[in-house]
Amino acid sequence: MIRSLINKTMKGLIAISALSLFAVGCKKDTSLPERIEVTPAALVFHSTSGDVQNFSIKGYSSKKFNRLRISTKRKNGFSTTIKDSSFAGRENFSLLWEYQIENASEDYEVLVYFTLSDESGRDFTTDRLIKVTVTDPALSEYSGIKMFSRWSGQADALYLADLSVRIAALTSIDKLDIHDDSTQIGLDSLLGRTWVSPAGGRMMRFNLFNYAEATVNSLSGAISSGTFTDRIEDIKAGDIILYTRSDDSLKVNAVIRVLGVIDNAGAKNDYYDISVKKKP
């Protein structure tokens, strides 16, 4: 009887052990390293402005992923979040993401940061450094320029080489790229809304020109195909005016956007509020 009891006990232990082994075998395999993977795998690579770069983003975790963040940062610049998505938790994450390389006025480097977060609050991060070659440089913008009326006694002309506003009566002609011409209305409180170029530059109103995305090539192309004059009349807010000057001492191509034509009472505070895009 004792022998029979021992046999039954041993059989019970063997059954329990078998069930335990089966349970262990059915547990989720968590031996794979938890991580984020991004391809291209190279940490540093080259690209060209305007190109579309494809990134394959994958994540592995014992917890479910529920958020993806992507940000960029240029040297001496601020970080900019360009994607921040929350989603229903998933154990294995996979996404093909397209990123268009931005244009700039010169070659630059940009860091792209990738962060996957899981439901436990853990972040998995990696980054890629892209060295960008700029093939058609964007024009640099200069704003906050005020050019006053000729009758104001203030700076009534603009020298585009250094973007300085000047009093025409005290400045040599070769530095008067653009000058307010209110003489046709006489000594009056009204603003003439007319520009001339004593320095010999040429101008053209071209309001369909894409000022926001102006580049070296887009401006030179518009200039080469346009009809220019040394005088622009009836200037109003919203006008886009192309300027070109080429002589033995100076070559300047610029695009000017008129933000406002301010015609206050009297002439002292009459001015044009403008911004300029040109090569640095």
C-alpha cells in the first residue's frame, strides 16, 4: 500500500512538472533585444536639397508602442518637431516615412531624431546626420526696411548691395539703386508711389513671381525673360518688383516685396514697408 501511494505521488509530480514545462514553453519569447531600427543604417550620409529621402522605421519591445516623434535640428538652430503621432498600441512597429530635404542659401547639415515610446513610458531613440548639398540656393530674406518719401527729409533711397537706406541728396548716384520719386506731384503731402533707379538699375513688376520660394535660378530665369524699365509707377501693397543691375563695379539681382505703402498726413512719415530677397 505504501509502495502504491509513493507511485501515485511520483506520477502526480511528473504530471505537474510536465505542465510547468509546457507553460514555460508557451510563454512569449522576450529574448529579442528591444530597440528602434532606422534605415538607411548609416549614421551619417549625403543628400541634395529637394530630394525625397525614404526612412524605414521599425521598433521591437516587450510592451506595446503607442507614439512616434520625429524632429530635426540644424547647427546653431532650434529643434523642430515635424511628426508627433499617437496610435493604438502595437508590439511590433513598422513605418516607411518620406522626408523632403529642404532648400537653403548654402550647404548645411541637419540632424533627424527618431523616438518611439511604449506603454510603459520608455523611449527608444536614434538619429541620422544628413549632409546636404544645395544645388539651387534659396535667396536670403531681409525685412523691416523702410524707404521714406523724397519730401520727408528722411532716408528716401535704397542701396541693395548692403541693403542700407540713404538720403539721396547726401549719397552718390551709384548707390541709389531705388529712389522714391514724388516729384511728379510737387512738394505735396501725398506719396508719389513711384520708384526710379538713378544708379542705372532696371525694374519690372511681376506679381506672379513665387517670392516665398525664390531661388537663385528662379530669379535669374525671370530676369532673363522679362521686360524691364527704369521706372515703376502706381506702387501698392502686395506688389513684387524684380530688380537687376549689372555694370563694371556691381552686379545685383533682387526681388522686392511691398508689404505696405504708408501715406500719413503730411510727408514726414510717408514710407514704403518692404522686404528684399537676394544672394547674401
